[in-house]
Amino acid sequence: MYPDFQVLVQKLLGIDAPGWLSLFKTFGLFVALGFMAAAYVLVADLKRKEKMGLFQPTISTIEVGKPATPNELLWSAIIGFLLGHKLGGFFGNWESIGPNPMGYLFSIEGNFLVGIVFAGIMTYMKYSEKKKEELPEPKTISVATYPHHRISEFVVAAMIAGIGGAKLFNAFETWDDFIKNPIANLISSSGLTFYGGLITAGIVILIYARKHKISIPHLLDSFGPAMIIAYGIGRIGCQLAGDGDWGIFNSAYVTQTNGNLAVAKPKEFIAALHNSPEYMGMMAQQYGGVDKIPHIYQLAPKWLPDWLFAMNYPNNVNNEGMLLTGSIGNYNAVLPVGVFPTPLFEAIACILLFFVLWAMRKKMKYAYHLFGWYLIFSGLERFFVEKIRVNYKYNWGFIHPTQAEIISIGLLLLGVGLILFSRKKIEGVNNNLESQ
């Protein structure tokens, strides 16, 4: 696996990479790429709908030509200080920061002097910028703002709310681990629950759209394809980093002493579980013994690669498993047995579903329908993959669902409801998109 850029460079190029590259995490890169892809897709569809007259601009007045206000200068100084404080702290301390850069970012550690210097630079830049635009007499102008002009605001709001919600829902899903060290859990770069991020980001987007009088039905239809491509790309990051979102054990494969995965001999799978008590301890307690830990025996067909059915995630970002000899950087663990690579399955499924939704978007006759299909596809995809994923299960007597299964069924039903009961055409607009 490639948990950070140091490991990525050393494994792919076979050269010694500088340690400071460990500050940059592979999962974070793909999260950023996912948001960029979502922004591109969202802008393209919003512009299409603006040309159709489905979105109207909001007219606002702004005053131009004024000098920088004390409030603007103060905020520039604050942002500059925070940026410099954290950037300055990286120098000379990257070895201790590398394993958990998120923890460093949310701490009070940093370089105070560099923060002061950056505060001065940012304040001067803001003052100079406003000085160049200053007019002898400030004037008021009217500005028409379409939804696609607000894309950066949409993405930032969704990102902040999404990460916060993903962390919150993950805390509920892994409550026993969370209460042991809540602060470390919240600031860790791993441990994100997709549906938590989806729900909180969705709430924030709806509030923002209502505030700016943006048509919520058409906005949601545009967000459907954007969200599923972002999720698919993000899952590639999960797969490459080995962040723990893998599936249940595939008892057909075990890890050898050199770290490679091989086909298991009779009883070798159970022996591998017993030989890794630290890794298996919590799961054994949850399921009432090592021998009762869920697994599926599934050899890969000869015409397909083994890694499509089982992976042991060497050098995974969570350092889960047994000690791996010849480790690179801060990551020295490998899973003792094979697991189903569910992040890879989800990445492939969601990227394919994106193209399906993108092809469907011009054929939808009614608002909410494309978003409804997004909810159905997303719910079905996640519901089925949960059958082979490792997750906490609630005890509801005769059924034992996971958090994701509960929410995915809810999204599925909501999607069906939107398609069946939202057939009202948008007033005054020919909404027959098939002819577009």
C-alpha cells in the first residue's frame, strides 16, 4: 500500500525518498481529487441548467473602490498568522509530525515567529490590493450571481460539513474505541463514515441554497452525479492507503512470513488468526472467539487476479496486523490473512454509476428524479458491499444491521419516494430534458 508520498515514491521508483514526504498522505490526495472532480461536474451541469432557464441569478449590490477596512486587515492578519504558525512548525519537526499531520494541524504547536511574519505579509498584501483598486469616489454596482459562481462556496461548505459529519458518525459506529481517546479519534486522518458526511453536507447545502434562493430540486439533481464521482475517487484513496475500510476475511488466502499473500492450506487460516492475538483480540471478543470471526472461502478464478478477491494491505496507514519485515517509513504492518478489497469494489462501482447518471441527466422529465436515482444507486451499492465489510452490528433481536445498512435502506426508500411522488413539473419551464 501507499499510505503517504514517501512510501509511494520508494515503492514505485525504488529510490530512497526524503522523510518529509511522509507529511503528505495518499488518502488526502484522493479526497482532494474527488472534490475537484465533483466541482468540475457540478459546474458543467449548473451551466447547462442556467442556459435552460432552470436557475435565475440573484442580484446584489457591492461597493467598489473603498480602501481596506480594519476588519479586512484583521482577518488577513489572523489567516496569515495561522498559516505561518503551522507551516513554520513543519521545519525540523517533520519526523514527529509525519505519522499524524492532522493531529498537528489541530494542536497549538507551531512556530510563533513565522506566524507573526506571515501575518504581516498577508496584511500588507491585502492593504496593497485594496489600494490599487481604490477610487477617488467609491461607487455601488449591481452583480448577477448564478449558482455556478458559488461553486467554491458549495465545495468548501460541503467539505467542512462532510468531514465533520463523517467523523461524528464514525464515533457512533466505533463507540468503544472513541470513548477511550475521543480527541485522538476526532483529529485522526483515518476513521471516516461516508453516510455521516453525506447527511451533514446535504443539510448544509440545503440551508445554503435556501438562503441564496437557489432552486433546491434542480440543485440536488446536479449534485447527484457530482457526489457519486467524488465518493468513487475517494475510495481509490482508501484502497491505496489501506485505511481499514476493507471487507471480511477471505479464508482462502493467508500471509506468508515474507509478507506475500498465498493460497491457504487446510487449517492454515485458523492458525494465522490464532498467531495474531493482538490484531484479532477485539474481533474475537466481539464474535465470541477467534474461530467465530466471519469469513468466506473464495478462491479467485484462474482467469482473474488473486488481488481482486483478497489483499493483505502491507504498509497500511493504520498499522493494523502483524509486524512486516523490511518496512518503509512509519508503516510496518500487514494483515495476517486476506480480506476482500471492498474499497476497490466501491471505487469501480461508483465510477461506473457516475457515467450511468451522467448519461441519464438529459433524459429526466421531472425535477428530483435524477437525485432519486442517485439515492437508489448509492443505497444499493453500499447495502450489498456491507455484506462483506467489517463493521459494528447493532443487536435488534432477530436482525443485526450495520449503521450503513440502516442508512442505505433509508436512502433507497427516499429515492423511490422522490421518483414516485415528485412528478410536478417546474412551473413555467419546459422541463422535458430529453429533447435538449
